[in-house]
Amino acid sequence: MRRWPLRLVLGACLFALLVFGFEVDHAHHVASAAPTTLARTTGPGTAVHSTTPTSAPAHVSPVTRPQLPISNRASFKPPGRGCRFSTTTAASVAPTTTTGPSAPDASSTTLVTSKSAHATRQLPIGRCVVLEVGDSLGNDLGWGLAREASTTRGLVLVQKDLSSSGLVTAWFYNWPRHFKTYLAQYRPQLVIMTFGANDEQGMVVKGHAAAFGSAEWHRAYTARILQMARMASKAGSYVLWIGLPIMEPTQYRQGASILNSLYATVATRVPGVTFLPTWNLLATWGGQFRNAAWVNGAPSVLRQPDGIHFTVVGENVLATYVAQRIAAIYHVSFAPAAPMAVTR
């Protein structure tokens, strides 16, 4: 009888080892089910990829909690020049609603576009130049969009992203100065902006340091967002400002939420600007960070080990979503070449 408790302990240990071994094996298969991206930036807008994912079936229904874009459409009609992007096209569009808890992307704003991804009437895109600018997360989106837009006739995508850049670090890369050049050179009808990956840091304001998140920092950073948005609007371009996705590092995630609220606020102040939240796209239904999920019916890794950047599959999921939103917001036909969506 004295040996019986020891047998129980040994049996429990053996069972735990078997369960642990199964979980590790399962995690290994999930992690290896999708290739990760190995890319390097050789200069603004130039990137090299080492892997390309295999296209998955496009018929799988996505399982996401869409968030409503936030726009200011007041008295803004950009020149057509053969491009049919328009937020005022008389298309029959069904209203949409969100389900599940919302992420803290735009709680302080009120102007919301109630447009569905499935407009009942969408026009051929015509000939449109889309200028995509941003930091390393912009690179991720741009690479995905380049793949998904490859079969859309008439769409010219110009990628001008630079890793390690941002709106705070003008000493490293002065975005307003370079952006002015890009607008004059490419004359885009739509500008897609993705910033914030490197902006959670202090900045110099009127000769002294302002800490990230302080009231002074908020005012200064908002002024820089406004500057970029107004430059594009003045040039006759629509602006689609892509919100930051949910991040794994807790403090970084909290900072991203702050930045998203500022981007959304600016979208209500500048005509032709739309803020597109992406927070829920890669989060769990409970609002937590999700590193892997089933994509088009297959287990896939979505994010890089840093919990910030995307794998190739994650890039495609994000790009598919953005392409579908472009079609809905600007009333044009824009079908992703090999759409990918989180299915469970």
C-alpha cells in the first residue's frame, strides 16, 4: 500500500509527457505549414523575396470581424485621368455591421463609412496609379498587394517603403520631403500609407524632448499625420491610411492602439482620407494576438517571431483584405489574384 502513491505519481508523469509530446508535435506542424518571408530592403521601394507561397483555394469563406472604415468625404473630387476611383459613385451599396468586441482603433471618432465589401455595382478600375508608402510594415503590405494586384488590369502599383523610417525620425528619412517628390513624379489617384512601426519613441518639439504618449507628443505627431494627408489631398489623391494590426509585445501593442486613434482622428479632418482598421483582422475572437491560424483551410503562421511583422501568408491575408476594402470604398472592381483569408 505504501508503494501505491508512487505508482500514481509515475503514471501521471508518463501521461503528462505523452500530452506534451503531442502538443509540441502539433505546434511544429502548424509552424511549418507556411513559409516565412525572408526579405531585405535595398533602398526605398526596393525589396527582394526569397520565398513565394503556393496559392490556396479562393472559395473558402473568411472568418473575420470587419471594422468600419472612417472617412471624411466632404467636397473632395479628385481628377479622374482615366481612373474610376470614387467615394461618391452612385452605386448600390449595402450597409454593414460589426460583430464581436471591437478593438481600440478609433473610439474617439464618429464619421464612419457604412460600406460593404460586396457592393452590388462596381465599375472597371480604368487606369489608376496607386502609390504605397510606409515603413517595414508598409513593405509587408506592399509585397502582398503586388502579388494580389498582379491580375488587375489598369492598376499600376508604385511601392516606396523604407524599413526603419517613420514620421518621428525625419533625421533618418524625411518623409514629407520625399513624399512631395513622389506625388509630383507618379501623380497617383490613391495613396496607401502605413506608418507607426518605428514611431513609438520621443521626439524633439520646439527644441526639447517630448515623451511618447504625452500631450505635447500627441499634438506634434498629429501635425505630422495631417501634413502627409493634406499633401496627398491637395495633389488630388485619395488617401487610405492603414491602421496598425494587433501586436504581441504588450507595451508595443498599447502604443499601436494610441497611434491608431490619432490616424483615425486625422481621417475625419482631411477630405478624401479614409482610415482602415486592421486590428481585428489578425486577432482572436477574444481580442488577443494570434500568431497562427487556419488560412484557406490550412494551418498557417501569420506573423514573424518578433510578433510585429508578417510572414508571406500573413502579407497575403492583409493584402487580400485591403484589396477588398479598396473595391468597396472606391466602387471599383479589384479582385485579388490569389485571395487568402483566416477561416478559423
